[in-house]
Amino acid sequence: MTVHSMTFEDRAIHLIDTPGFDDDGRTDGETIQEIAFWLTKAYEQKVRIGGLVYLHRITDPRLQGSALRALNAFKKLCGPENYYGLVMVTTRWDELAPHQIGLATARQQELSTNDKYWGDIRRAGGKTIALSAARIDALNIIRHILSKNRSLALAFQRQLIEEERPIHLTDAGQILYETSGQHYQQLRDQLSETERELKSLLETHSDQKRQQLRETIAQLSTTMESMEQDRAYMKMRTKTLQDIWNVNLRRELDDIQRASKENEETLHGKRNEIMLLQSDAVRSPTAESRLIYEAEQLERKRNEISIVKKHQLAGRSSRSGIKTAMSVVGTGLAVGQLVAAMACTVM
């Protein structure tokens, strides 16, 4: 979760980029823990949210299954009392072929009117918007949020701090915790079945099959261990969870600093080699080209590390540094869809 700052119409804006549920790169448990960490920090420092933006790709099929569960968790996280501060946005309209426009328009209408999706939010005063790829449309969303001059306290924040609930007993957490439990039981059943199958093969000579089953058991066990840790963390009180996340953030930043130092030292060495080679009376074009290429790769890595470091520092400093006129929690789909400085992930 990172903070991107910008100035818009002479006002300081902080866009909070959240991870999202149903992300292939992380579990829902990890996601809600990170959201809990940052939102409790903001709440404790009386930093209030001016609006929330939820992004959904219009190119996606109907909301169902895990996507619908994620939307319901988002609603619970906000609380009905904050629906008036939500902006529900469909993206990727520029990717549609002409013959797809009609179907997409009908899908937008269904999302906006059906209570199963966004209908209840719209009736409570929330906005539903079809976002084009134009920057001006994204800025109009920010202008709309600023014009309302709201200060939202999310249901998730109140339940964590004022009611002192652990994550798994918050309204949003219950949805994710229950789903996690169902998934864990499915893995457990699959593990038991695989172990029985392996045992039945012990008397045979099917070495390849036995090895495949052992690998499956190892993979299932690793996944289950990760889920067990997630579920244990979700049962922790906010203070304990914050301590864990503070340690993790410091460790991550130390790793980034170490990688940056090593990269700089290697890059410096490559540049010296290039200078020596270029000053040599008998130059080797092949060796010089190779060194220049390696230096370019290290420069690219330096830029990547710099971006990651900037995001980490922005996130860490946000604990004391967000003195904001408005914050936007962006949850949804399509990286970088809202504005150039904002990268939204899957929810």
C-alpha cells in the first residue's frame, strides 16, 4: 500500500493505492492485514478519507464467484453509512470493439441499478461512472470528491479501533475468513486423498507416480501453512498486528537499501571497466559492447529499485506525514487507470 501525492487546483491530494482482494500474487489474508495496518494508522492520526474509488473492468464478464465476494467485502469494509462517498468506476472502455459497446452499456446499467452490485450504493448517493482513457475524466473524479469536502470514517476502521475487534470478526473480515476456511478445508481434503493414494502405491513400482504425489503433497502443505499463518494473523488484535507490520516494513526497506548499494557498487565497477577499455590502445569492440549493455541493465535495475524505495519510504512516512485535505482509497482493477500517479490493483 503506497501513498502518491499530487497538487490539484491548489490543494494537496494524497492517493492511497491499496492492494486488492482476489489478487493472484497474494492471499486475501495478506491483503486485509495490510489494509488494516494503514487504515488504523490513518484513523489514529485523525486522517480521514475524502472518498473511495472502486474500479471494475467493463471487459470482464458478470460479477460472480470470487469477484462478487470481493465486492461484498469492499461494501462491508466501507459500511452503508459511507456509500454516499463511493465512486464506482468502470474502465477499459477504450479496448472495446464497436460491436461490443451495446453489451458493455447494458452491463454498466445492470451494475448501476442492481442491488446485488452497485444499485444500493447509487441510491445512497454514491456515483457510478464509465471512465474513458482520457486523463481529464480521471481528474473529474478527483474534482467531484474534492467538491464534496467529506471526511469518512470506514466501518472497518471503527470496528478495529473503537470496538477493538480482531480482523476476522469485522464485517469485512468475516467474509474473507469464512472463504479462507472453506478453501483450507478443501486443501485439507485434497491432501488426505493424495496421501491415501500415495500409501496405496507403496507396494508398486510406479516411481514416477509416487514422486508426482510427493510433490503435490509438498505443494499442498506449503500452501496450507501459509493459510494457517494468515488466519492466525487475522485473529490478532490491531496493536499486535501493527507491531508485526512495522517489523516487516523495516526489513523490506533494509533489503531494498542493501540491493541498491550492491547494484551501485556493481554499476560503478562496470563503468570503470568501460573507461579502461576505451583508453586501451587496442580496443575490443565486442567486449566494450558487452560492458555497455551490462551497464545499461544495471541502470535499468537502479531505476526499478529507486521506484520501489520511493514507494516504501512514502508508505512508511505516511504514518506521520499525511496531513491531508483529502485521501482516496483506490480499490479495483486496472493498473494506473485512475491517474498517472495511482496504480490500482485487483479487488
